[in-house]
Amino acid sequence: MAADPLAAGCTALGIELSAEQRDRLLAYRDELARWGRVHNMTSVLDPQRMVPVHLLDSLALRPLLRGARIADVGSGGGLPGVPLAISDPGLELTLIEPRTKRAVFLEHVVRTVGLANVIVERCRVEDVAAGAVHDTVVSRAFGSLAQFAEAAGHLCKPGGCLLAAKGRDPRTEIDALGPGWHAEVIPLEVPGIEGARHAVRLERHVNGE
């Protein structure tokens, strides 16, 4: 990749970011690496490798988001929610994370990086009040699609969707979904990542369709 892999990767993804936004993404990466060494939040701690594996892999989901109100469930170290929030200040991100140390880290990032469009909910996704009105509920590592749909489906407003980042084409997971969901598999090409990447968009069936 080019001398500036983040800028080159964003260009390859068709995402335009200002120099300030790229600096904020790298500041977030550095905080994730620093805290990750102590609290075991990520197995990838090399700063150069974190650009494609964490930042670009998260940003690859941005064109697939629906609407502006986004929930990131099981956010962990803030992926994909924090990179998405930095890349588009018009988004309203809610990071849902039950584990105390990780939620504290997310609150630290919100303050340190200056993310006025992000709030942190320190709770299990199942405990978030029903009737929440999110356009897209996104997850990068929440378990199977069936688990994701069961736990987080109540966060979507009518017409909203669930969006899960996956590796290989997850046909077996789709087969295990309940009858109330329609799944769309979207192949992704993430600069700097050689393995297969996919996104799965889940939408509720309407009127038995």
C-alpha cells in the first residue's frame, strides 16, 4: 500500500476524509493499541496492521448504513462504531457494551477524540429498552446471525436493518435464521485484507413476504 495506508485505503473504498478526520482515526487507533495491551481488547496491536484490520474494515461498512441513527452492539473496543462516527459527523452513534473496562475505554475515547455524535450505553443489548428507533444496528463480532437478530432486532425501527460484518460467506448462519428475516449478502473488498469479507443485511419480512 502507499506511504499513507489510511488515506490510500479510504480512497480505494470511495470514502473522502479530511486530514483532521484521518488524524482522529489514528489517535483512536493509538488509544486502542495502548489500552489493548493492558486490557486484552484486541489481538491486533501492531499500529500498521490495525489500519486495515480495524479502521478500513469498519469504514467498509459505511456505504451500507441506512439512515443516521446507528447502534453498534457489542461494541468492544469501539469497532465499527468509532471509525464510522469519525468518518461522518452527521451520524448519531450509540455504542452498546456491557463489559465495564471496555465501556470505560469507549467513554475515554469519546472524550479524548472529541466525538460529540457518540453516546455509550453500558449494558447488555437485550436490556436496552424496546421501542428504540435506530435506522441501522451494526455488529462486527456478536456471534451468529441468529443470535444477533434475536438480541438486537428490537432496536430497529420499522424499515430499519441489522448489518453484520462477517468473514466467509455465512450461508450456514443464514440457514439458521428464523422465518421472520430476509438476508442479503454483500461481498466486501477491504484494502490490506486478503481474506474474504462480507456484510449481511437483515431485514424483517413484511406482510409474509
